[in-house]
Amino acid sequence: MTHLIEAVGWGGALAVLLAYALVSSQRMSARSRGYQLLNVGGAVGLVINSTWNGAIPSAVVNLIWIGIGVYALASQR
């Protein structure tokens, strides 16, 4: 189980970094659905990993990050 949780955490970290890299290189808009989905999906992976490892501050920050992303997705037309 530990290996699965670690893989989920690393996948989440890669998704968040990919989103940032794509926006920074102007290959994706920060307002795009894809950017928000990468961030939300990545944050979910990080919450799972952080909670498993007892890193509560990190889990809380990523829960807030998920909320921001979900709000942005819901606000898109």
C-alpha cells in the first residue's frame, strides 16, 4: 500500500509541475480547463500522500488548492 500512496503522490506532484510548466511556457492558458484539471488532479494526489504521511499542513494547502480549482472549473463558461 505504501508504494501505491507514494506513486499517487509523485503523480500528483508531476501533474502540478506540468501545469505550471505549460502555463509558464505559454503552451496552456491559466484559464483553460486543462490547466485547472491538472492542478485539481495533482492536488488530489498530493492530499492522499500528505495525509498518509501525516503532513497535515501540506494536505490542508492542497485541499484549498482543490477548492480553488473546482471553483475555477465551475465558473468557466
